[in-house]
Amino acid sequence: MRRSDSEPTIKAAFRDGPLKGRSVETAIVEGRPPSTVDAPAADGSTCRYCLEELAQSGPTAEYSFLYYV
């Protein structure tokens, strides 16, 4: 997904599940990391991850696996 240069982003780091140890860049929503992130897996499926904590700081937010979409 292509993002404009002026759109703020954050790195979504996946702590567990099928994408454990990977990360993706995602747009910030209303000044916060999004509550969920959908990311493609190598097998063609899509994994949904949930923000671990509302209060996070820095350029990375931690996400936990929820389910396959």
C-alpha cells in the first residue's frame, strides 16, 4: 500500500501468531496507532492483529494475533 509522504505512519510489530517477529508500516488514525491491523501472510491468507495497549510511545506499536480474516 502506498502512502503519501505527509501521512504519519507507525511501525506495527507483531509479537505472536503467524507473523511473529515481523512488522508493517501503517497509517496513524486520529493521532494513535490503529486498534487493528490486517496483514497478508505468506500463504495468501490475511491475519488480523490487535493493538496490545492503548498507551504506547515511540515509532513502534505492539500487536497481538487475533484471527485469520
